[in-house]
Amino acid sequence: MAVKPDWLRVKAPQWQRVGSVKEILRDLGLNTVCEEASCPNIGECFHAGTATFLIMGPACTRACPYCDIDFEKKPQALDPSEPLRLAEAVARLKLNHVVITSVNRDDLSDGGASQFQRCIAEIRAVSPKTTIEVLIPDLCGNWEALELIISAEPEVLNHNTETVPRLYRRVRPQGNYQRSLELLQRTREIAPGIYTKSGIMVGLGETDAEVISVIRDLRQVDCDILTIGQYLQPSAKHLGVQNFVTPTQFDSWRQFGESLGFLQIVSSPLTRSSYHAEQVRELMERYPR
């Protein structure tokens, strides 16, 4: 693997706080994408007492070669107690903002939409002041399933486009770029009050012009929030990093996106989909719906 530049170094976490979050997660039998996907910000986020919960996992039905989530195990039946355990974790961690994501569950008729809906409902019941963000898969284009998630009224609906169209076959072989854009557009049309969000990773061989084009496409479907971060190779068996993008280039994309009218763009080497996601609460105060 290529040698990481200095700007990708992260501070060592304070393991006492990290350990307390992990203890709660283990006690309740919950998964986080922070751990399953080997996120470089796990120390910072766990130290701050936050996590992105991974439901319906940890086994995924897709084999995206950039992702560190397990796809070799057979997915298990949905656990009806998972929404209750998730809601308890949110309460015990005293989260102001929670992010719920999932593995792809293409084996389920609704892609797991009903489990998202139940998780949102249980969190609302015990932590009504907590804002909820869902980071969802493309549901194989099942728009009735999308409407089911939307009906639970999360404050933010996030779906990552991940990369530029030219690289989809190699990076996201079971995904579809236009389908991802349509999901975001349909969300905006069905529920104008929900903030929509997407994210892309760079360093996989895309050009500056291709990134600019994706930013334009996302704004054309009225996406509110965009995250752009550096792809990091989880292991030798995953796709390799083609280049490390400089902080200056990330800042250039941020400025371009802001000029198009995004409400918020978080663009830096260590940015991930849910990194500092709680900042959306400030955004909601500035741009109420």
C-alpha cells in the first residue's frame, strides 16, 4: 500500500472514553460502521461519545472491493430486538444526533426499509429530542421501500454516490450511479422537509473534471449536504489508492460546491460520511424547513 502523507495522520485517541463506548455497544450487542469498516476517525468519534450504528449486519450481500465490511458470511434473519437495543444505546450515550446505516440486504424484499423504520420509531420513543440521520443503501431501486423509510421522518436522509460514473464497474459493481441520483431526487420530491445528503471518496483514479461533474449532478437533484474524503485502502486485498489528494484540492471542491448552493460541504482528507454529522443540527437552525 502507498505511504500515507502527513496530512492523513490522526491523533491517538483517549482509550478510556473509547473503551466506555465500546462497552455499551458490546453490552447491547450492536455493530458500528466505525469498527466494521475500519474508519480512521474511530478514536475521535468514540472519544466524543458518538458512533454510526450499523444495523442488519455485519454481513453484507454485496462485495464492493473498496469496503472492509464482511461479505463472505451469510446474512442472518432480522433481529426484532435490534431497534429496541439501538434506542437504549442512544439513550445511554445521551446522543443529540444519531446516524443509522446498514449493510446492503438485497436478500430482503424491502432491502431492510422496515428495520430502518422501526429503529427510527424506537429512538423517537425514548429520545424525542435526538435528531436522526439515516445512511441508506440504494434498495435496488425499490421506491416503495424508500417511501417506507421516509414515512418515519428522519431529519436527514443520506445515500452515498461513492465515486464517479466511469469507475462504478470497478469500485461499485452492483451499484448504479443514475439510480443513486434518482433516490436522492425522489426523497426531495416526496419529503421536501428532509435534508438530503450524499458522499464521495476520491483517490481511486478519478479526474478533477469527473469530481466536478458529480458535484454538479448532486446539486441538480437538490442535494443539501455533501461529504468528500480520501479513500484509504483497508487491506492488501482491497482496491489500491491511486493518489492522495491534497488538502488544497479538497478545499477547492468545497468552494465550488458552495458556489452551487449546497447548504453544507465537508471536504477534507479524513472526511467520512458521518464525520461530525452532528453539525447538521446547526445547519437546521440556519436553514429551517
